[in-house]
Amino acid sequence: MKQRFFILDTSAILSGKPIVIENTSLVTTPAVSEEISPGGRDYRLFQMLLEKGLSIRAPSKDAVKKINTVAQQTGDHKRLSPADVEILALAVDLQNEGEVTLLTDDYSIQNIAALLHLAYQGCSQEGITKTFKWIVRCPGCGRRFKESHAICPICGTETTMTPARKGRLK
């Protein structure tokens, strides 16, 4: 029987929702554990999960590089925190060890996971229904840019990230 892994991001831990842990290994990353501030209900919940068997594992550098490459291609690189990149990379690493599901409400994580055929499940919100490729767009003059610009080089307006295209989830 293949081992089952639930990889928890910060939103999964902070949601306070019950997580079924029978026959499943709960895993998170060092960057996620650093996002949980000592003290308070959230920290106590995190400590309880550690006592129940939540392990902290760092992803490989190769997997982190793969996630960063895909995030650059989709435009999600600006939307992903280091903790987000780590849990996606850990999911890539753990695929060789068993069945992996990311527990996250983060839509950018879900977007990358869907593109890499990694299973994910929302905690407090429904998951994404379409995948996105993001581009930089100027709301002032309407120009679209393939490369990143904080300020439009044409009109000087602050740029935004907008979906270039939406794909269907299978």
C-alpha cells in the first residue's frame, strides 16, 4: 500500500478545520513553520499537530527550481511566498514516495499544482475551477507586457497582474 501524505500550508494550519490523519502522514516545510508565530491559538494548534505526528521536511533544491520555473511561466512567481514554493516543491519530491495531496486555500498554489498534476484540496474555501496564466497589464493605457514592470514604461501608471488566459481543469 502506498503511503499517503497531506502537505499543509499555513492556511490549512490556521483554518482550525479538522484534518483526518488516519493512515496519512502530515507534512509541512520549515518556511511554513516559521510563519506560525509563538503564542496564541494558532501556535497551540500547530504544536498539537506536531505532537500528533506532523513532520517538517525541506524540499530538494531541484524541486524548488522546478516550481520557480513553472511559476515564472505562469506569472505566479510574484504571488507565491517562499513558504508556498516550498510546499509545492515538497509535493514534487514526495510524489515518488506515495500519494500526495496539498491542503491549501491559496489559489496560486492550486494553479501551479493543477498544472503539475498534483492533487490539492481546499480547507475553508472551494478550490480553483480554472488554471491561469498571468501577465503584466497597464490599467492606464491597456498595454500588456511579457516582462515584469512595476510602472508602465509607456504612460507611467502602476501595472497590475491580470489573467492572460484561463485553462480548464480536467
